[in-house]
Amino acid sequence: MIKIGITGQAGFVGNHLYNTLNLDDTVTLIPFERFYFDNKAMLEDFVNQCDVIVHLAAMNRHEDPKVIYNTNIDLVNQLVSACKSVSATPHILFSSSSQEEKDNLYGKSKKEGKQIFMEWAANEGGKFTSLTIPNVFGPFGKPNYNSVVATFCHKVAHNEEPTIINDGEVGLIYINELVQIFIKAIKNGNEGELIHKNSTEIKIAPTQTIKVSKILALLQQYKRDYMENGIFPNLEKDFEKSLFNTFRCYVPTSHYPVKFIKNTDNRGSFVEIARTQTSGQFSFSTTVPGITRGNHFHTRKAERFAVISGKALIQLRKIGTDEVIDYYLDGDEPAYVDMPIWYTHNIKNIGNTELITLFWINEPYDPQDADTYFVNV
């Protein structure tokens, strides 16, 4: 078992890395809290437990650039000091930035922080890896903070007007791709180019380069097709699937349940479940009263639950949080709820009759790569 701690585990990248590593039975995660930096004993206890420390804690934005610089250098110094105090020599991975080559105090804090870690590794016998990271996007990024994608997703989904300040090309990497690079570096240990004694560097290239206006156009298309008309876009291209999954996480919870149009005549009723521009799998289930199905989550699949007969309670809970979202559906007014990635979900028959539910998922079930993780809501 490898013991891993993540400073900044509550942040955008840290949270995704923590949740993904939590699925790995060969890993033990050492919890980290932000206040450890204010408590010398607790920080020393944390570093002493870790085989690997991923240092993500940092300040990205502040009205005074000097505060950014001082904060980031102080966090690095505290971490190194704690390691020295208890003679801990973990493998430290550091989230750097291409900004380190530019003339600003944020970049300077990254460049000098890297130097401090390299000197510690060389002098104390530790191991250090610097990862230079491009612009990252993915679910749960903070609007107006983490990326232009997060800002645009929030504004488009909430009927606000996005503004393009500079319609240049931006290099992006999806958070799942970045997490896998971190995990590979953690497990291989010697990943990257040797830049100093016991220190290596990995310069991560963007996996997609795209104009800002193209990102916005895709998101506006998702709003028109998906939110307003229930149409799933083509998900064959990896980037567009990642962008769509990101967008879905900004759809307001009040958007659901979405009621279907029920067409009834003397023959009975017809309800269109979903129009799609992609492949996928449609299915249905019958559930007897009192039974609950599901209690699992996905990290990449798009999925829809549609109740057409009976009464159901659909529950969702974002992994790593305690808040449970309840949706009550009734087949007398057919409706659906879509499952965001990283939300464990279930469906329960709360009526007195058989519950009939239709399901759509964007990829057929593969038992060798199910992307299904069982966790109670």
C-alpha cells in the first residue's frame, strides 16, 4: 500500500485526484486539511505518514500579486520545513505552471518554489517531481476562477451572457487526463526528465487546442439541444464528450425533473424518451414496491433515468459530499432525471404498483470496463 497525501485536496485538481485515487485498492489516502499549514505539529504528522505528497495547495488569484507570491512560497517552505523536522523523505510532486517562465509574481512563486523543493530533495535524500500543467477544465471548476470553460459553462447554463475578451486559441487538458498523468508519476516514481539530483520534471502538453469562440459555440449548442430539447450531442470525439460532461455539471438542479410530452389517443400513449446524435444503450426495468436499484456512480458515462409508470424517488449525491438531492417522479406525468458523473445515484419504487423505468446511457455496458462504482447514496 502506498500512502499518499494531497495538499489542496479540496481544490479543483486535488478533489478529482483524491476521488480517483480513492478507487484504487493499492492506495491509502492520508487526509489533509488547509489548517495544517497553521499547525506545525499536525503538518509534521501529515508529512511523516506519507510516502508521496502531491503539493497542490496554492493561491492563484488576489488583487495584490505580492500576496500570491508570499503565500505560495510560504506554503512550500512550511512543507519542506516539516519534512526536515521529522526527517521525512517522501516523493513530492509539485503542480507548476507555464507561467513560471513569464514575468509575473505568480509565475515567480512557482519557479522559486520548484527550486526550494529541488534543493530539499538533493540535500535531504527526498525525491521531487515538477509537473508543468496547461489550462485544465472539467466538472466542478469554479466560474471566474479555475478556467474560461468553467466560467462559460456556468453562464450558459444559467442564462447569463458570456464575454469573450480575447478570441485566441487556448490549449486545454481535461481533468481526467491530467489525473492519470499524476497517478502515473506517483506510481512510476522516476517519470520525467532529470533536472537536478533526485529531481525530475514533466512538461504536460495540452490535449486540445481550440479557439475560445469555438468553446462558447459548442456550449451554446449544448444548451439549445440538450437543455432545451433533451437531445444528446455527438459524443464520439473525446474533447467534445469531455466538454459536454463538464457542461452537464453546471446545469441547475432545478432543471429536473423534465416532463415529457405525452401523446395519447384511442390506441394508448407514446412518449419520446431521447433524441441523440450519438450511439448508446436504451433499456428499461420493472421494480416492485419498496425496492431500490443503483447506488453507484460513473466517471465518464452520460445516463438518463425516465419514469413512465409508477412512483419513484431518484436520489443523487456528489462523491465527497453529504448533500442528497431528492427527485420525485410519477408515471402519470412521465419525466426524466440525468445522472452527472461523480454523483452516486439510485432509484426506489415508493408507490404501490410496479415501477417502469427506461434508461439511456451513452455507451453499451462492458463488464471489462464498466465504469460503475458502487457507493450508497
